[in-house]
Amino acid sequence: MALTWIDVLGYLASASVLATFSMRTMISLRITALVSNVLFLVFGALAHVYPVMLLHLVLLPVNAASLLRLCRTSDVPSERRSETILRMTR
């Protein structure tokens, strides 16, 4: 049985969840979680796996709100915040 591109998308989404466990900061964890949410939303819709899609539809705003809260309370000056966030995700 050959893998379809939808299967590959599902594996990428799963790998992104695994990647969240290796993040060193909460900001990079939330960014990775958002990527995971988007990948699983697309996978769930295309593969007709609606419970997965619904779960990540709920988790997406939770992770986005948490990331915004972290960025607002960060002691990094606002003009350097996006640069710092990008550096943390590498």
C-alpha cells in the first residue's frame, strides 16, 4: 500500500507534536503547537477524521492566546520581540 500525500501530511503533523516535547522555551513550544494544530486541521479535513479536526480547531485558539500572553508579558522590548521569537524557534 503506497502512502498518499494526505498520509504524509498526517505523519508531518504527528512529527510536529513530537517536536513540541523538545522545545526549550514556552514561546517555541506554542509556535510549534500552532504549526501542529494547522497541520492536523488540514489533515483531519482532507482525511475526513473529524474528531482530530475538531480537537485541533479547539486547541488552535488556546495556543494562539497563550502565545500572545507570553509575548505581551515577555521582558523583551516590543521592537525586538519578533526577532527574539524567530531566534527561539531555530
